[in-house]
Amino acid sequence: MDDYLFDGYRISLCQDEVAFPNTVELIARLNEEPARQVYKRRIQEGEIDFITSSLLRTMDEFITMIKSALDRTSSAFIAHVNHDDIDGLRLIIRARLESVRTVDMEILLTAVDLQINDRMDQVERLVGTRTMDAFSERPEHHHALINVFHRGRAISRPSGCTINSSALLDSEYRHGVHYLEFKVVKGSQVMFGVQEGLGSLTMYPGGGEYASRGVSIFGHNGHYYMNGIHTDYGMGVYGLDDYVGVLLNMDAHTVRFAINGRRGNAIALTGTAYYIVVTIQSMGDMIKICPAYSYHE
């Protein structure tokens, strides 16, 4: 089961793991819904008070959005959707997508009693990009084999042999909470982490000369690397089309990693300032920043 907090509701998608769409794809389609764009405009223009409203949108509005999103899943599918109310705060939406194959899924929609900070976080996700984070284009901040493009929003390895090649984001963090989310566009042997100081651009945080001054998670085996040792992080592997987040809390001196919306345990840090680092290995690997889901507090 995948779950995702979206506009004040928790969406839990129950289905075969190879079925289509998954939660991330469904959320992407919900983001594109015309009704959500109208809601976005109403918030921006002050027509909706998100602090005093009991919910960010009604359940009926949300049901309509989900039905519409499923209808648009693919022109090759025909969607049949119905729903059952559980207790006023929870509702099960059942959908069958029919084409050359049949896909059945259940979506559990749960209204969440959001605190003000959570409510503001949800609204800020709705109204637009929250950060201007980018990979640094300075030569000392990324390996020579890495191509930084889209104004620093993405990196790739267009050529070269298989070797660890790292790129730093352009900010060093000493205070506050910083969450950066990335999408793996191509590749599976990709690492995300934090590193104290510039370090080696041919290694990865938690290994090599900077083994004791950083930590990173490896998509190929789902392990995190620290002090030259790797340990199962308990979140499973990740790769093509997955979303990976780095949550650096410099107030608590911890880092946590997230995979497709699920956050893992906090790992203690001892340094005073860190960069967020992405390490790619193979020709064709490509990573992009997801600014709409990144934030700084």
C-alpha cells in the first residue's frame, strides 16, 4: 500500500505493485486537474481561508477529482469507479480500468485533522514552487563527467566509464530544516546524501576520504553508507522513476531519507555544516530536482 498526504487527505492506494497507475502517477494527474487549478487560484486570491477551514476541500470535491484523474489515466483504458462511505471521515473508492488487461484498485481516502503548520505545508504545495534550489555549476562542485543543465535543476552522465561522480547543490546548510526531493529519470545505481565540506567528487558521502563526514543512501541495495560501513536502511531499493528525498535537519543534527513519500529513520550527524550531494555512476544516469515538493524552514 502506498500513501500520500494531499490537500488535507491521506490517499492510500491498494493494488498489485505492477499495476498502473501507482500513487505518484495518480498524484501527478490530480495536480493537473482543472478543479485543482481553480482551487489554487481561489487560495492565491484569498477567497479560501486555509487556516480556519475544517478541511482544504470537501470529500465530494475530492471524489470528483479522483474520478476525473482515473478517467484520464490512459486513452487505452475505460475507467469504472464507485465509492462507499465508511464513517464520514473515511471513504473507499473502487476502480476498474479495462483495456487489453484489467486493473482493479482500491483507494482509501481519509480526512486528516491538520495542524496549522501542516495545513500551511499542504497549501504551499498547492500554490506553487517553494524553492530555487539547483545543482552548483561551479567546476569544484561537480565531477567533470557530470553535465549540469536546465539551469541547475538536473544532472546527467552523458559519457565516460562507470565511476562514482558527485554533484553538490549550491547551498551549504548550517541551520534550519531543508528538504530536497529528486526524481530518478534514468539509472539505478544512484546515491543521495549529505557531506560536510566539498570533499572528493569521485567518491560518495560516507565512503572514501570523507567516510566519517557524511552519509548517503544507495538505490541499488537500499543501504546507507556512513563511516565506511553500509547498513540496510529498511526502505527497500529505488531506481527509475522513483522519487527520493533528503531531509536535513541542522537544528537536530540529523538526516532522513524518503522514497516515494515514505520517510525512514533519522541518522545522527556530528558536523556543523553540510551540502546535499547526488552521486551517479553510469553513462546515461540522469537526476532532476523536484522544486514543488522541496522546502526550507
